[in-house]
Amino acid sequence: MMMIFKKAILAASLLAVATGMAQAEDKKTVAYIAPSLDIDYWQWVARGVQQKAEELGMEYVEYTSENSPAKQMDNARVAVTRGVDAIVIGPVSSTSTPPFLNYLEKEGIPVAFTGIGPQPGLTNYTSAVTANNYETGIAQGKFTCELAKERGGNKVGMLSLPQDRENAQKYLKGAEEAFADNGCELVQMLETKGLTINEAVTQANDLLTANPDVKAIYGMYDQAGTGAAKALETRGMTGQVAVTVADGSPTTIQLMKDGAIQGIFFQEAVGQGIDATEQVYKSLNGEETTQDMALLMPLVTADKIDSDEAKAVIARVFPQD
């Protein structure tokens, strides 16, 4: 009887071990490939991917492409060699995506984009979770134009994302249409190379020097808003030239409360990571996915920043801890 009991225990133990091994083998891995982890925005997307992966019982790994298309391809190959099951990516540029997608399509790896979509015309991807950039371009352009007119003019300047990104192209198209429809003139646009505040300060000063009649600055990314606000403060012109910005961060929120920025169009960085991870997980499980998800970018002004509605939006923009 004792021998039978011991055999039963051994059999149960072996079954438990085998079940555990099977579960470990079944656990999927998602890789997040960022264009650069030096930028807060891409760190916040990473938090969203990691958060959703944990919730779904997935392993999480991350890579940075250091703003290099070649490194981006290397990361894809390393991830496949490592055995990842799905990839969430913020690409270096939209133009860099065709070889990346072709390779992963051959490997049978679902891919979801965040922030920046693939090159227009491509369809061999699972999902692109971005902002509704064209509509935001229109809304931000209209709001910026109104602020310029309140300050006695119709000349506006722009600090732009690199225009080799499809999201930047959509922002610009919408903004240009809004300026034309609302009687404003875009007198100068300067594209960032490094998305740094120091660069944005320099570009804002260049813009203001070349165009002293500018009454508002359209910032297409968060550091642009901070840089423009700092340049205006140094010149003693805070509030005289309006500043609007897309993305949002603790820094630009405080600048808005201080009156240095007049409005923020919030982009859900954390939310994009969450939603993109959910899409590749659905693909792995044979569920229906949404190829193009354009998330809203609501405008929040200083008088609304502490409202419950704004807090709910901000919770999906950057980590709250």
C-alpha cells in the first residue's frame, strides 16, 4: 500500500512538473523595439507594452534602435533568433519600415506600430496604434491661429517633427489646411533632428529672430513646446507669443499652469503601448485585430488641467508613479 502511495505522489509530481514546463513553453514573448530610449515618449510607450504584457501573461523584452534603420533591422533579427512571438515597434522613420516588415512577415511575426506608422501603402502589419494626426493637425492649427489673432496678428511658426515620418506629414497637412481656412500664414517651419529641448530653444530663437511678427508657435512634439517657452522667457515675451504643443508631459503641464504654454494636445504614449500589445496578442490567438487605430488627442487648457476628464487622459499619456 505504501509503495502504491509513493508511486501516486511521484506520478502527481511528474505531472505537475510537466504541466509547468508546458505552461512555460506556451508563454508568449513580446519585444518592444524603440527608435531611441533617450526620449521620454518612447520610455512611456515601453511602460504601456510592459504593463499590458504582464497583464496578459507575456514575457517582455526591449531593444533600442539608436535612431538607426540598420540597428532597427539588427534588432528584428536578434528578436527572432531569441524566439520572440510578437513585436511592438516605434520605428526610426516610416521610410525605414518596408524591409523590416518584409523580414518579419516571412518569419510569421505579428507587428504593431506605436506613435509612428509604417510607410504609406504598406499593409503587411498587424496594427498601427497612432494618434489621429491629421485631425489633430487641423485642431491644433485652428487653435494656434486663434491665439495668434488674439495677439494681433496672423503669422505663425512651427517646430516640426522630422517629415520622413508619416505622423509628421499628417500633422503638417492638417495644420496647413487649418491655417489657410482660418486666415493665418505659416511663415517658417523648422524640423528637429534630435528632439531635444536645447535644439528646440535654438530653433525657436532662430524662428523669432527671422520672423519678429510671429504671434504663435505650433509645437509638433513635447520638447518643442518646452523649448519655445524657454526661448520666450529669455526674451521677456512669455504670453506675448502663444505656444501650443502636442504630446504632453509633467514639464509642459507645469509650463501651461504657469502661462508659458496655452494648450496641450495630449498623445497617449502609455495607451499606445497598451493597445498595440493587445493587438499582437489577439493576432497570436487567432482573434480579430484592428489594422489602423487612430487615438484621439484631446486639447486641454490650463483651466481644465485639474479636471477629472483631463486626469483620465493624462493617465494614458505618461506613467503616474
